[in-house]
Amino acid sequence: MVKRNLILVTLLIGLVVLALVSNRGAEFGGADGAASDAIGELDPSYAAWFEPLWEPPSGEIESLLFAVQAAVGTGFVCFYLGYAMGKNKGKV
């Protein structure tokens, strides 16, 4: 079991490194910016329906907030899965 987990972790790290090395120099931009650029090219007269209520002061803060949001969501999902598995183990 430990050997299998070690192999899986090694494969995961290898995939991450491969993805970063193969895309060296690439810009990782958000989908919102790409979508607004594409819309601007298709219809230059397009106007947005609304503006954001608050704009983060920097890209780092925006990334931090996104990471916190992802971590909280992952925590909820993992908690539920652990709870459900523990609940089912008690029935056996």
C-alpha cells in the first residue's frame, strides 16, 4: 500500500513538472480576460452589463483570494467524503 502511494505521488509530481517544463515561458492568464478580448474582437460595440463591486489591488491578492476559495471548497468536499465514508464504515 505504501509502495503504491509512493508511486502515485511520484507520478503526480512528474506530471506537474512535465506540464511546467513543456510550457516554459507561457503566460497563464485567466479565462475572463481572454473572453473579454474575444468578445471585443467579434463585436467592438459590446458594453459590459455591470462592473465588479470591488477590484483587488493587485494580481497577487486576486490569486490569494482564488486559492483561499479553492482551499475552502476542497475542505468542504473532503470533509463530506470523509464523513460519508466513516458513516458507511460504522454500518458494516
